[in-house]
Amino acid sequence: MNRAILNAVTITGKFEVKQLILAFKDDETLPDKIERLASELELTPEELIKRFIAEGIGNSEAKTPCSPGTSLTDFLTKNGVLKR
């Protein structure tokens, strides 16, 4: 079974890591396609998968102007990138 592991690390200085594990059967072609496209874009498969997820989630959310913040962390939190 092929697996892709995504690691999301907070940028607040804490070393919290969350993992999402994607599992594919040996006869599925998607892992090969992901690896090939990632290589063409000079990315790791994990980076490519994160881009796909971010784009998919971004397209499903309402498009509204960003809220300003008092710091980078505040800005990212107010705009849904970091948890409150």
C-alpha cells in the first residue's frame, strides 16, 4: 500500500505537528501521477498535495476581503490560516 504523509507545522514557534495519512491500494494510479507531477514542478509529493488541498478549500469558501491584523500571527488567525 502506498502512503503519503502530510505534515502541518504551526509557525508560532511551537513544535506541534499534525499528520494526515493518505493510503492508496497498490493498483491505483494516483500516487504515480502525484509523484510525476510533483517532480515536474520540482516539489515533493507532500507539497503538491498540500497545494491541491489549499486550493480546494479556498475555492469552497466565500471570497471576502482579508481582515488586517496587528501582527503576522494575528493576520493569519483572523483570516483563517491559523487556529484561534
